[in-house]
Amino acid sequence: MEKVVKIGKLKEQESDFQYWKKKTPQERLAALEVLRQQYMQFRKDVHPRLQRVYSVISCRSLDYKRKKIEKAVRSESEQELKKVLDFRHKEDFGPDEYDLIKEALFGTWHSQHEDLVNMIYLENLMDDRFVEPIVAIALNKEVYRRYDDELESTLRKCVHALKAINSEKSNQALEKLEKLGNDNIRTVMEMYRKNGI
């Protein structure tokens, strides 16, 4: 690496962003590695390894994803369902899989209801088929939300999912849930009202 000194006015100085934008990805990674090594020397309590292992997976066909979720639901295998949820991609689930997702939502053979509801909310899977099972999850803590604590994260996600579906049916379900007088439902609904949603 060649050392270069430039003299200029402070206001004419190039931004860090512009500087790194001009560098190749290899140069940026090399600089990051230098920083990482310096950090490792500075912090004796940090071990020189990645905290988690990440792997890049290729996107598979919708048919493959359908077969995976169908296998999980038909065999009532929580392990298979976890695999489907762990490797989901936004574009992977389409209307053809919605009946299987609905069946999984109603399923009492697993404890992945929070992740399923969260997927509907985060991936904007807007379909009225999900309203009834989401309401069932919200209303039946003993069956579907056994692990909810006082903050009731699964219940809150049910409200978010119904809000994301945003249909006449889901809005009626939200009104029904709001009439329960639950503080967590009220908090989420107030957040939406405050933000004009």
C-alpha cells in the first residue's frame, strides 16, 4: 500500500463514504480484516472467530418450498416446519401455499405459531384465509400461546398480522379483539392510531 499525503482545505475534504466507495470490495474487506485483528488484540476477552456460522443458500423453486411445507403439515412434524420457517424467502410463499399455512396455524402439533404469524405480518401475506386461525391463536392462549409471557409477543404479532392483512374481515377481527380490553392489544392498536394507520 502506497502512502499519500494531500494538503487541502477541511471543507473540501472527501467524505469517508466517497473514499470507501472508490475502493474495490477486496480492498474494503482487507481494511475490515485489519480493523478486526486490531480489535482482537485490544479485547482479550473476545475469541478470534465468528459468533455464528452463516451459509448462503440458493433460492429453490416454489414447487420445492410447497413440498417442504406440505411434508411438515401432513406429517405434523415440528422439526420440518422449523426448517421451512428458518429458510423462507419473501418470494417463496405464494397463494398456492396459503391453505397449508392456514392448516399449520390451526395445528396443535407444534409450538411455531408465533413464527408463522410473524411470517404473515413481515412477508405481507395478505389473505383472509389467515384471519380465522390468527384470531384462534389470539383467543386461545392455553392451546397456541403457551410460551407468551406478560408482554404476550405472539398476541401482539396477531394484531400486527391482522393489521397487515387489512381487509374487512381482518378489521372486524381486530375490533373483536380490541373489545377484550387486553392491555397489550390496546397498546398495539394505539400505536397504529398514533401513526395514522
